[in-house]
Amino acid sequence: MNKAVFLDRDGTINKEIHYLIDPEKVELIPKAGKAIRMLNEAGFKVIIITNQSAISRNLLTPEKLEKIHDKLLDSLRYEGAKIDAIYYCPHNPNENCRCRKPKPGLIQAASQEHCISLRDSYIVGDKLIDVETGKNIGCKAVLVLTGYGKEEVKAIKTNTKPDFIAEDLYSASEWILGNMFSATLH
């Protein structure tokens, strides 16, 4: 079984833009590429899990989303980082689908396709729905303070309490790697 780090996209890897619909506006958060490269080198599958309701709202086509993802992947490759897969939910919250975070559909699909042990995996995001997704599937959850994170941290309740709160994806990756190292010592 593989271990994975599931990453939210906007506000976690790239700068938050409400409805990112232009590939030219993709801008990595500082040290995000380095963080992902560290996870790659440690043997984690790195998989993006993202809600993209702009598609169902007719603000974005699947083809344009692919161009955004191509730009993101190119930017990460330039920094020596690799994403193993991208899963997205195109639905809006009212559609009550199984794939929109915090529901587990996207991560369940990814874990089956990539033979992932969820209990040995992590989810990192800037919203409490990312933390809730992790809790729903048995992963350790990290809330980053980039994107919406600084606002979201004020709304933490017992059922959405992250395992760790990190300044950014880089600090989240350091914590994950430290956690992995301490687990191998026991």
C-alpha cells in the first residue's frame, strides 16, 4: 500500500483567487514547490483534491480547467516537484454529489486507483472542509494558514480540529515528514 498526501489546490499550493478561471493567474505560494518535492522524495504520492464548482456555474469549462492544471504542473515541475494525480469535483454545493469535499468520493477514488493506505496518509488544506474530509476518511489533517486558513482557524470546533496547524504547505510538509520519521522509530 502507498501513503499519500492529498492537497487542496487554491490557497494551499497556489495563491487563492476566487474562481480561478485564467491559467495566467496561477501563482505558486512561496516554497510550495519545495514542500511537494520533499514529499515526493520521502516516497509519498502527492494528489490534488479540489472542488471546482466554477464548472457547474458555467464560469469555467473542463478544457480551461485542464489548461490551469497544466500551468500549475509546469510551475511545480520547474521547482522539481511532481503531482501524481488531480481529482476535482465540478459540482456546486446544492447538487449533493458524493465527490464534493467534505464528502469522501474523490479521495476514495484516488485511494483505490493508487492503492493508498488512508490511515498512513494526510490531507492538507486551507479550509475546515479539508480537515473534515480527512476526518471522514481516516487521514491525518493539516490546516494551513495560507489562503482562507487564517479566517478558518477561528471557526475550529471539536469535530473539525486538525491534527496540526501549519503556517504554509512547507511547514505542513516538515511536520508530516517529522511525523513519519517518529513513527518509524517506534
